[in-house]
Amino acid sequence: MKKQTTAQSSAARTIKKYVAASNKHDVKSIVACFADDAVVHDEGEKLRGKKAVEGWIVKTIEKYKFQFKLLGVKGDGTKAVAAIEVSGTFDGSPVTLDYHFTIKNGKFSSVAIK
């Protein structure tokens, strides 16, 4: 079995923190996972900066009342892909989505949800 590197475990910790805060719908703690100049790609939108990210989080919590279940994380520390089962108030719930994270200094600089 391959041992997880420090960079990999750091990425996994940041992602787990994001998932836990998301499940509590704790906007402040979710936003804290993002860099000041973070970019998010979701549902055809591109959002840039913490203020835009915060608006996106508030909107998606209100719209979908989502819950996450982390299924796995693959990556090298600076780039990671997390398979997350997302359930909520939307057609087809639950769905499994791939969250593509770019991580710098323990914060998300980019997130693309596919």
C-alpha cells in the first residue's frame, strides 16, 4: 500500500475541513477554505474572489440545502480531485460530482465542479 505524502494528507485535510463546514452550512468556515483570489467554476458560472465565493455558497445552501459525503480524494498536494456525493433539494439527488481543487498554502485557489 502506498503511503500518503505530507502534501497529499494536507490536501485531504483541507478538503475534509471544507466538507465538514459545508455539511454544517457554516458559511464563514467554508469561505475560510478559499484563498482571497480563488476561482470557482460551477453550473456554467465562473466566480472570482472571496466575496463572489461567499455569495455562491449562500445561494447554493438556500437553493439546494445540500449535504456532502466525501467518497475519496486523489491528488499530489497542489492538485486534487475529490469524489463527493451531493444530496439535497434538487432533481436526481443524490449525485456524485468530481470537485477539482487547486490548493496553495492550505487554501483553495481554484475549484471546478464537474
